[in-house]
Amino acid sequence: MSLTKISNNSLSAISTLPASIPTGALTLLSTQTASSSASIEFTSGIDSTYSSYIFKFIDIHVSNDGVNFNFNMSIDGGSTYAVTKTTTFFYAYHNEAGTTTALTYAASNDLAQSTSDQIIGAGIGSVADESASGTLQLFNPSSTTFVKHFISTMTKNSYNDFAINDYVAGYGNTTSAINAIKFLAGAGTFDGIIKMYGVS
């Protein structure tokens, strides 16, 4: 077996990469602004163009104190949002007084073969200065071979003055292509910005 040595000169001479090699570059595909919205849906642009998609949540502010921020997926362009999901959910928190901290698994926030909306931000506060921000990444949604993995993290002010970081991961248990996604408050409405990026 022969070994090939790659020199610095040969690497610096590469001006373009083959299209099949991912670069990790983000391409902004869509921006939606919620204004007293019950939900925000992305029903176009999720296809085989990119191997994964990242959604960024900026200052999500809910109308009802202590409600959850959720999402669900669709295989029919948004006619229904009922993909079966199995997920995990844990969080870390610290209160403003500096007296209470924890790292906790939240069994009540996970799903086991359920079509329900998945919580990605739990117990967001509605006071004027409270909001939540974070990301959700959906991997290879157009695959017709594999289930659809996702991972999310959100940081927020809770309704009782805690800084909380929620971590969620799981999969949509379908081999059908995911082509739409919906974000919604568990009750009431929400404001904020959601951006969708394709990952090259």
C-alpha cells in the first residue's frame, strides 16, 4: 500500500472544490417576521438542494407568560403537520439571584413515536424584556431512505427570572421527504424573526 503526501503548495493551489464536497457555507433562503402570529410556516425552499437546513430564531416574544415554542414537520407541503417523532429534551438553568442551578432531563417535554408538536423552547416569559433565541438544524430532509434527524438549542428568559438553555434532538420517523416546517406558540401568539438557511 502506498502513501501519498500532500504538501502545503499543492493545497494552496486548489482554487475550487468539487461540488460534491460540502463547505459548510450558509445561504440565506428565507426570512419571516412574526407579528402577533399564531404560527410561521416555511412551505417552499426545503428540497434536495441542500443536505441540511438551519433555522435561526431571533427574539421570539410570546403573548402568554410561560408558554412553549414548538415546531412540527410536513411531508405534504404544509397541508398537515403530523410527522411521527421520537425526541430527547434536557435543559440547564440559573436564576438571576445566583441561588439556583440545574442540569435536568425533562421527560415531559420529549416525544415517543408521537405526531404532536415538539417543544424546542419551554416556558418562555412574556414580560416586555423577555424573549428566546436559538437554532434548529434539520438534516437531509429530502432523503427517501433515512429518518429525518434534527437538533435544536434555545436560550431564553423564563417567566420566573431564570436563564435557561433548552437542548432538543430527535428524528422524524419517516422515509418520506420533509418539505415544510411550522413554528408556533403553545398558546396565544408570538413576535420575532425566523431565518432559514441552506447549508452547502
